[in-house]
Amino acid sequence: MPENEGNGLLKRFSCANPFHTVKFFVFCQSLLQLTQLMTSGYMRSTISTIEKRFGLSSQTSGLLASFNEVGNTLLIIFVSYFGSRVHRPRFIGYGALLVALSGIITSLPHFLMGPYEYDRTISDSRNLTDMCLPGEKHPSVSEVCTSHVEKSALVVGLLFLGQTMLGVGGVPIQPFGISYIDDFASTTNSPLYIGILFATTTMGPAIAFILGSIMLRFYVDIDKFSAAEIHLNNKDPRWVGAWWLGFILTASIVAISSIPYFFFPRELPKEEEAPRKNIAEMTKEDLKEELKIKPRDAEDLPLGQFIKMFPVIFFRNIKNPIFVVLIFALVNLSGMIAGLATFMAKFLEQQFTLTASLANMIIGTIQLPSGMLGIILGGAIMKNCHLSLRYATIMSIFGLGFCVLFDIPLLFLGCPTHAVAGLDPSGSSGPEQLFANCNRQCNCSSSAFNPVCGQNNIEYVTPCFAGCSGLDYNAKSQKILNYTMCNCIIVDGALGYARPGTCGGQCSHFLLPFVMITCISGFMACLSHTPAFIMVLRTVKPEDKSFAIGIQFMLLRVLAWLPAPVLYGSAIDMSCLLWQIKCKKRAGCRYYNNTSFRQNYIGIQLAYEFSCLIAFCILYFLFQRQEKQEEEERSRAGGPETSAETRT
């Protein structure tokens, strides 16, 4: 078929199919990437609730949160290769369906484990538990756990399988989407479309935390019990929200978003280019672009040769000191972001006695948007001010320097560990330390957890450990008002009482300064995010650019996004004062040393930030040395005096 006739058919095909346009594809891709990031971000918004529901340590939950990177990392080379060799819209659709399926799989443990069992102190007048009942043995919580031991292994397996499938499903979505847009958009519109795509998708994590805040206000078994049968509220430390509901919702939205991709053609009509400039009208930059020799596309190579070239180009770029230092800076920056995104909600819950819902709302509406603003503004400054790489490095140094200065006070800005009977804040405590002379005759269960706050402002793990043998009970509202006749609480020479729930912290006035400081420091740190990525593209050979991007993301996943949440989780576990014992094994943490928690958490954050700052300082001197060498070479060659700085 003649070329002109083919172009005519393509134009008629475009008119007959108004949805087969680049603009509509950009809309679909923005929606899909937004919902994909909502699905992955939602796991981080519910991580502390999943810990509590299934008795996971923070180290395990950190590994769970980062496990979606495993499948992504393993397949990145093949995504780099296949590019336009496959029907990209369909592969994006298949990936989206896999992401949707991962959400459904992640929610399955809720249905397999049955109703959430928490320690009920009273359900009716004939059933008293967790009270001081001398001569009577309390039912062991471990007996309930033993009946679910096989399901527990299945639950953890399903959670990890869901995260792995989420990573695998996300592999083709962004790379194939961006390359598809770039292939069929005009040269003028392509950067605009990709910018719209990134601007839209950056809202995904923020929406995920807001969604988590909404879902965690509902009780976990809202599908199994009526509101009248639920005697907990979301301020109770035993409360578990409906973590699973958000996964089903986001999975449904992703599945719906995937539908258009099965109707997009393999190739779209190419957008018309803007009229070309005459040579006389071209700027120096335009001429350089026109005369640039295009390197051979990696997609033209056979698969075997492509795989052989990957390690060769990898080691060639690794020998470039600027590239190595840039990757080191990005690893530290990404590691800090990964750890903070995973455990910031839990940090706020523990430090300031917030509900999981409120902590997620603060992150989604205040903290994450401030970081996103820093990323966007960093790119805007880089573009509009035409910063050279050396001056972009200076901007990054100042941003990270202020970030470190702002974050140092966070080591001291938080609530102290409130007093819990039997727990020593200076070290880890065991269940045996909960027993004292005043409660030894009560036969308390060391596995139970039903915190009460004594009249003496000391918290007890259960009313039994406070030695309480009586209670004030409102039969109409079916609520316990107070536990009375408590042997361990002596006030003015008489037995005192304890009220249900934790004593909580007395330093809520620190919350607002903490949130403000973290917003400012997050904004300053993220100013260097976009410039660092641009530096990678500007410091490698043109023919290595696509490979360098693949290498960069592979190293960031392996060295930052995979290990950072586990590192943060391990540091959090080190500050645990009392572990939950389930089936004679250590499960989730009941109480933390707040000071140790804060110092470990903020300490790792500062270490990442300071390492990133050092990397940018080294980069400044490397760029400075590179400019001097270029000037000397031009002087020897007798070339014209031009700026040595590479402009973006």
C-alpha cells in the first residue's frame, strides 16, 4: 500500500475512533497510575493495623511493605528490552489486572481467619475475664491462638504473595505507558503529556493515606457484626480497623481502569508536528538537536545480545565516579522516603497516642503533599532558572543541609514513655515482670491485653494485673465505667479504681510543632529529588541513557526500597518493652519505649539525610573538577570561549 494512502486510512481511522488518540491514552494512563500507586500506598497506610491484627513484628511488616519491589526488580531488564516489540496497551492492561488481583489476594486473610478475637473483659453478667478472681484460672489466650496456627502461616504467605503480584503487575504499566505516549505524541506535546502524567500520579500515595484514614474508622469485622455488637471504639488500643476494605476498593478501581487498554490499537495515529523552523530561525540549541547523531536503539538488538550488553554497559557506567556518587545520593534519599512512608503512621500513633485514622489523615493531607511540592518545585527551578549541574548541586546541598538542621530537634520532640506497671523503660521486659505481690493471688493470664489506667495514673496491662475484683457496669449502654477494689492501686490508704483504656501521653502540644518541622524538612529534602534524576541523564553517554535509567531504578530498588523498611522495622523492634506471646512465640509488640523508638527512628532518618548531603558535596567538587578539565582542553585546542557548564 502506498505511504500516502496508508496515512489517509490512518487519519480516517482516527476520525472514526475518537478515543484512539494520545490525549485519551494520557487520561487513561494517569487514572491507572494514580490507582496503582493508591494500591501500593494503601499497604503502608494500614501497616500498623495489619501488625496488630495478625501479630507481626515491625521487621516482618517492613519486609512485607517492601516485597512488591522483588518482582519489579527481577523483571526490569526484560521491560527495558521489549519496549515496543509487544502490544503495549494490552500488556499494560494485563499488568493492571494483576495489580487488581493482588489487592483481592491481600484482603483474603480477613475472610480466612474468621472474626477478630480481642480480650473481652465482660460480655454479660455471667462471663467475667481479666478480673482478679482468686482461686479461678483464667482462660489462656494462647489456646485460641493454637487453633489458628496453621491459618497464621497461610495468612502471612498470602500477604507476601499479594505484594509480589503487585510488584510484577506494576512492571509494564509506567515504562510501556510513557514510551507509548512518547512514540505517538508530537515532539512539542510529549513533555507536556508526561508532565501531566507525573503530576497526576504523585497524588496517589496521598489519596492512599486519606483512604486508609477513612477505612480504619470502621471496625475490622463490620461485615460480620452489627454496630450494636461492637463494644470497642477507635481510641481503644485493641481496636483494629477495616484494613481489608480499602484493598477491595482500590482493586476494583484498578480493574475498571484496565478496560480501555484492551481496545487501544498497537499503534496510534501520530500527532501532527508543529511547523519546522527555517535554519535562519533556529536557535543554537535547535541546531544542536537537529545535527545530533542518534545512537542505535537498544530495541533493535537481538535479546541475547541485549542481555550480554547489559553487564558491559553496567560496569562501564559504574566506573564513572559522578554516576556512582549520584546513585549513592539517590539511594540514601529513596531509603529515607521508603522508611518514613512505611512507618510514619505508626510513629505518630505511638508517640502522640493518636488513632490510626488520624495519623493517616495527617500524613495524607499535610506531610506527603509538602514532599510532593518539593519534588515539583525542584524540577521547576531547575528548568526555569536554567541551572547548570554544579548549581543544581548547590541547591541540593542547601536543601539537605536545612533538612538535617530541622530534623535534629525531632530527636527530643516527643512524648516520654508513660508509666506501665511492671515494665522497665530502660530495657526489654518479660511477662513475668507484670506479676507483683498485690496481684499474685489473682491468677492473671500473661497473654491477655486489656489496658486500664489506674487512679494513680499508672497503666496496667489488664484489670487483673491491677488487682481489680469489682466493676461499675452500665447495663443499658453495655459499657464498663470503672474497675474497682483494685489491690495494686492504693489512694489515701484505700483501694482505688481504674478506668478502661490506656493512660495515654500528656504531650499533645508537641504534635503541631512536630508536624510542621517534618513538613518543612520533607520539602527541603525533596527539592533535590528531581535535579538528582536529571543529573543521571546528563552525566552518562547518550547511547547509555536508557540503560542508565534501568540501572538506576534497579539499584534504587535493591539498595533502598527493599532494605530500608526492614531496617526501620528492626530499629523499631529494638525499642519494644513488652512483646505479645502467641503460640509460645513472639508476635506483635504491646508497649514501646517512646524515647528509644523516637531516637532510633529519627536517627536512621538523619543518617540517610547526612549521607545524602555528603554525596552532594562530593558531587559539587567532581563537577567543579570536570569543568576545569573541559576548560583546559578547550584552551589547548584553541576553541572559542564557551560556558563549561552543562545546562538542562
